[in-house]
Amino acid sequence: MALKPDGGYWAGRINSAFARGTVHIPVVMHDGRISLDMELLDLSAIKQLKSQNDAQQVGPPPEPPLDAPVDMENVPLFEIHSNKTLWESVDLGLLSLQTERIPHGIALKKLELSGLAQKLDLSGTWRRNAMHTETSLRGHLKMPNVGALLAQLGVTSDLSEAAGAADFSVHWQAAPHQFTLAALQGEVDIHFSDGRILSIEPGFGRILGVLAMAQWTKRLQLDFRDIYEAGLMFNSINGHFILLNGKASTQDLIVDAIPAKITIVGDTDLANKTVDQLVNVAPKGADAVPIAGTIMGKVTALIARTVTGEDQDGLFLGSQYRVKGQWDALQIIPLHDHDGLLQKTWTGITGFPWLQQP
């Protein structure tokens, strides 16, 4: 970095592996903003720097002082523009960020991150009151191709083609840089459409596409993708999640797949990476059952493999079951016997309408 005086600022240029562009830094922080006009900005450097610091730490790291006094008047303001913004070598596109002072805190006036794979609009606040510091964020994420973005970021390769969007409002009682999943609270709504879950046997995926009689409208529109392409095609995935202390709870996560409607209720522990959910799988229409014959007895096993990555026997459409355990070692517990009746031990559970059956 090379800087020189320019009025009330230090001005110059930075050239490094993670940032390249011009810099303006106010001599007196309270009198202006740190301005970065970047040709390249690699946000992964933040995580790499933390990893290096953790490696140099002797013994367990100290707990961050969540309620340590913060002089908000001396927290620097930022104005950042980046033409190429990277995360884990993925180009997320243009970044525009601006903060401003508000009573007792700092506001994230805007954060826009726009590229071919996504468009993120974000705003929020960092405030301190007499009791604690709190960070709040709200925003909208639009993804023209969810599967491609998640695959690029290394999250999962099991989703294909879907367009998606998410609206969220979250907060935690700490500074922005003290974020932890265990402290996260808020709400998230997700909406995916016209995609494919790939972790399912291609042959059955094609057969089930033919058996879904309600989809003949698509045939009239010459849309046969769900027959000749692999995976379980879905029309939509919609759900509302409540976040509390690192857990995401839903009462209405619905996967509207070609052969069946899958309803999921329960908790996902983001901090401990565990799941405890009840799943109901219902056929799209009565027409599908007699035509399917013995094939339908294997449908839910295929859907179970979509969830767990493993084969599961003894499950069928119209049944309910429980999914629980660690993300990489989920267990599926059928809530029915071979006659399709729910086990008596589960009939008394409240809050799950489909379990209130004789």
C-alpha cells in the first residue's frame, strides 16, 4: 500500500492478493469515511486471516467480551465499491456498501452484491443501549440458478436448475464481527421453483414423472424434462423458518414434487448440525396409486435417500416418519406399521395435524 496526504485524507493505492484498487482514509476517523474503490476484493481473506490467528493462538481462544463498552463515535464509517468480488474463488459480481452514523450506533445504509448467480440487497444496524450491543440485518436474496450457486460455493451439488429467493430478518446480541450461529435469532422465508433434486435414482425419477397425472398439462405444453432427465423434479419448495438460539424451526416447509407433496415440520440445529423433523409424504392424486402398483412402495424410500443420501426400506407414499440425528448420519424412523397405521406411541403428539389420526 502506498499513501500520501490529500487534504484531510491519506490517499493512495493498494495492490495485494486479496485487494486491488484506490484507498482514501480520513486523518480524523469521525470526520469522514474510509473509501475503497476496488478493481478486486476477495472477501475470503477475512476467513483466512481468522484461521491464521487461531493457529497462532496458544490454548483455547478467549471468549469475546460481548458487552464490552464500544465508543460508537470512533467506529469508522465505510464506503466500498468493488467491480469483482470473490468468495472462495467464486466471482459474486459488483459490491456496493455504505455505512452512516445513527443515534447510539452505526447503520448499514445499503449493501448490494450483484452478479450473474445472485443479487443480494441488505441493510441493518449496529446499536448499543444501556444493556447490550445488538446487530440487526434484513434483506432479500434472489438467485436465478440456486443449484449452480450452491455448487460453486461448495455447499451442495444435489440441487439443479431451480430459481430461488429468500427474505430474512435476523439479529444477535453482539457486534457484527462477533456473530455466532448459537446467538442467531430472526425469521427466514425461502421460495424455490422449477428445479430438480438429483440425489434420487434416475430410473424411478423418470417413471414417477409419468405417473403424476396432474402433470399432463405440462405434456400439452411439450414439457417432458421430468421424464428424460435424472432426478426428482419439483414445482416449488416454500417454507418459513423461525431462528432462535441457532435453531431453525419450521411448521410449513413444503416440497411440491411431481409425484408427491412432502411436508416437513421440525427443527434444524445450525450450530450443532443436527435435525429433528417430522415428514409427511402424500401422493399427488389417487390416480397415481393403482397405476404405480408395487413401484409406489419404494417412492418414499427414494425421497428418504434424497434427504439422507442412504437407502431406506419400509417407507411408502401417504406415510409419516421422523428424521433425526447429525447431518451426516441421519436416522429415519417410520411412524406406521405395514398396514399403514401410525404407531400408538406417536398418536398423542400435538402440533402435527397428520399425527392426530386413530
